Amino acid sequence: MSTIKKIEELAEEKMLHALTYLGESLSHIRAGKANVHILDGIKVDYYGSKMPLSGVATIATPDAKTITILAWEKSMIKTIEKAIQDSDVGITPENNGEIIRLGIPPLTEERRKQLVKQSRAEAESAKVGVRNARRDANESIKKAVKEGVSEDEGKETEGAIQKLHDKYLKKIDETLAAKEKEIMTV
């Protein structure tokens, strides 16, 4: 019994992880309004080591079209500016010597469609993760049945895992739909 319960719990944990990863991935996709998460992947050279941008500066969104970056040390401003320019963010920083501003340009229709396509790819990747969790769980259940767990219990757990699978796929679709709406809203 405990083996079967562990299999079900592990499957749900993997499915939740896939959904959480999707949420993080989608937060990095720009949707036309200022979002500090688009800068999460940027690393800055800080005294010989690579630090995340948020580790050397304060990042804020004073309005829907602007991100401001206030370096903790004035000497870091040029380094931060270069790191942003070298990244794949696609926004040119404006530096006034004290603060760096990123003006978020409005997205073109073509760019919106590219971002939706990118979001769908991320969602499909999350769905694959959920399906893999279901497959692994079902294989573990079959193994447990061979090792002495009753077939009825195995079938019952397979049904429960299928319900979990369907629930998480629905959540992924809902998350994707919300992101698509956010991207396509002008």
C-alpha cells in the first residue's frame, strides 16, 4: 500500500514541478508591459565573478512601459549597461550616469505571434513532463503488481494518476491561455 501511495505522490510531485517550471518560463517572456523577470537571465561581471543582475542592482517598474535599474555601486553602471546590451532582451538601455532605464517598446503583431508560438512550445514541453511522470508512475505500478501488490489496487492507482494527469494538463492549458491573452492584448 505504501509503495503505491509513494508512486502516486511522486507522480503528482513531478507533474507539479512541470507546471511550476512552465510558470517560471512564461514569466520570462515579454508581453508588452514592463516585467522585471525579463532580466532574470542576465549575469553581470562583478569583481571577477558572474552575478545575477538583481544581485548588484535594484530593479523596479515605475510604470507599465519602463524598467529602472539602480546600481548599488556607481562603478557598476557601465558593466550593467553592457550586460543588458549583450543579452537577448532586445532593449537598448538608457544610462544617465545614475540610473539605467529600459523603455519597453510596444510589440508588433509579428513579434506577438512569435511570443505566442514560444509560449506554446514551453507549454508543450510542460505537457511532455506531465506525460512522462504518468508513464513512469504506470511502469512503477506494473512493477509493484508483479512484486505482490493486488491488481485492483494497481488499476485504481493508475486511474488516480490518469486523473492527476488530466488535471495538470488542464492547468497547463489555462496558464497558456492566460499568457496568450496577455501577449495579444495591445
